[in-house]
Amino acid sequence: MEETFEGEKIIRILGIETSCDETAASVLENGNQVLSNIVASQADLHARFGGIFPEVASREHIKTIYSVVEQALNDAHVDIREIDAIAVTRGPGLAGSLVVGMNMAKGLSLASGIPIIGINHLEGHLYSAWIPQENPDYQEPQFPTVALIVSGGHSSLILMKDHLTYTQLGRTLDDAAGEAFDKVARLLDLPYPGGPSIQKAAETGNVHAFNFPRAWLEDSYNFSFSGLKTAVLRTIQELHADGRPVSVENIAASFQQAVVDVLFTKTVQAARQFEAKDIIVAGGVSANRALRKAFFDQTEFRMHIPPLKLCTDNAVMIATAGHYRFINGFRDDLDMDVLPNWELAEPA
Ligand code: KG4
Ligand code: ZN
């Protein structure tokens, strides 16, 4: 660990993320200064296929990982020897993609003697709430915090009573929220990834045009989005059968509102029950404008939603989670394996 002239310790973490279709690396100083943030997205490649093919994703990671990490170090103006730990996404995610980041981290660790720390990707999304970026009004989340993590692979409600401690309040029983956006976009012939496409189409649509179902699943904080997806499919089929026009904008707006209603209502209910001070919303779907507006418009709880560029997958969030693990003494061995189905928390 380096010291300043005043004797203060400087901690630098190199974050590496390859769990899905972004190859990303970042250098973070003292847990809050982003020295670099490199994200090479494969979205254009996968858009051609309408979704992610795991083998295509892992081969693309192999091609880009070295230059992404090199650029992250260069942009940060630090040498690998000035790094204190390498935080790498260990899971959940696509096995073949995770392995690429993990092997890069192990290679660097072996060559330099710098410790590695395996990070749960969802913990990374959560820790994006601890990145102040350029926000002058930034305040750290206060515990207890209720966190909604909504991504392409997960929809979870988590209770955080302290750093690095998680209780699962609820999860999706079928499709993740982002997956529902992606699947409904496909039904509407909108391009991949579905979330941004639906959001754009919804801008000129009427949220009341269709009364799509909300799965409240009473007395639980679980989610279910497959019924909603099927309802959209049936509506499209009925409109076609009747020879009526399919308003992509109205369907997108009504669908998006149904998702936002459920995510918002359940999260606020959980925050009340567990007397949370703050709410965190993170993961790719937290980029959704309607979802952000619903949360930012309420005044009962203080909100933490990452800036747009940190909502979708990146390595700043992995480095931030790594920083908190590093200062709490966590280190992993070089024989650590990836965990494609790693759960962040046990159910309450
Ligand atoms: O967190 P993320 O980048 O990757 C995973 O960990 O899965 O999330 C990707 C998901 C995709 O399903 C994408 O459609 C969704 O986030 N997404 C959005 C928006 N931007 C990305 N969903 C709704 N509205 C958005 N603006
Ligand atoms: Zn993610």
C-alpha cells in the first residue's frame, strides 16, 4: 500500500468484469475515486442475433480482455505494481464468460503477487450506490437499506443491515425484470437489448392503453413477470387476428408501467416493514427512466440509483465492492473457481 506525503494510505483496486456481454476493467482509488472505467460492449454483435450466444460472448471476451485491462491501467496512470488487490467477478453469469475475467485476474495475480478477491456480480451492482462520481450532494447509503437489484438475469429485493451483509427478502420466480423487457421487445420486433428499445417506444405511448396484469403475489416480496409477458403475447395475437393495428408504443408503455408498478410498490413496502432509511435501486433496469422517476418522486425514503453509465455492467462497481472486501480482510486463493449460479444471499 502506498502512502502520501502526509502518511495517509492509498488503496487502489483493479476491477475486472466479464460475466455477460461487457468486457470491463476499472481502477478505483480509496473506494471513491474512479481513476478509469473501460467498458467494451458486445451489444452490437449480439443485436445481430437478437440475443446473447454464450460461446460468441466468451470468444469476444478473450479477444478484448487484455487491451481493456491495459487501457484501464493506462487511463489511471498506474502501474500494476501500484495496485493493492484485483477484484474480479466470480459469478453469477455465463460460465465461459466468467472464466475469461477470472483467468486474467489469476494471471496478473500470479505474475505480480497482488491478491485477488472474487466478487458476486450482484454485490457489485449494489456497491454502485457507494460511488459518488461527480455528484456534489452525494451521501452514502445509511443502514438498514432495502435494495432492489434488477438486471437481465436477476430481480431481487435485499435487506442490508451493514456492509457486505445481505438477507434476501424476495426474488423472481420466473423471468428477471430485464429479461421480461428483452422478451417483450422481441415480441414487438424491437432491437436488442430490449430495455432501452421499450423505453424509447413507450415515450410516445399511452400507459393506460392496455391493462396488463400485475403479479402482486400477496404476502411475499417475490416477483413474477412471465404472466405479464404472456399477456402481451396474447394481446398482439388477438390484435393480429382481428386485423387491428398493433400499436408498439402503447403496448410498450402499458407493459413498462406494469413492471414499474410492481417493482416500486414492493420495494417501498419492504422498506417500510424493515424500517429502512434508504433505498438502493441497481442493475441494468435501474437505467429505466420511468422506474427512476417513480422512485425519485417519492419522498419517504432517500434514494440511491446509480448514474446511467453505472447502471449497466461495468467494472467500477466490481472494484468498489472489492474495496470494501479488501479493507475487511477478504482474500481469495488462486484455485478459486467461477460460480455461474452464485446466490448473493440466503432467503430470510
Ligand atoms: O445489469 P445488466 O447490464 O446485465 C446483467 O447483469 O444482466 O442488465 C442488462 C439488462 C437487460 O435486460 C436490458 O434490457 C436492461 O438491463 N436494461 C433496461 C434499460 N437499460 C438496460 N431495462 C429497462 N430500461 C432501460 N433503460
Ligand atoms: Zn449486471
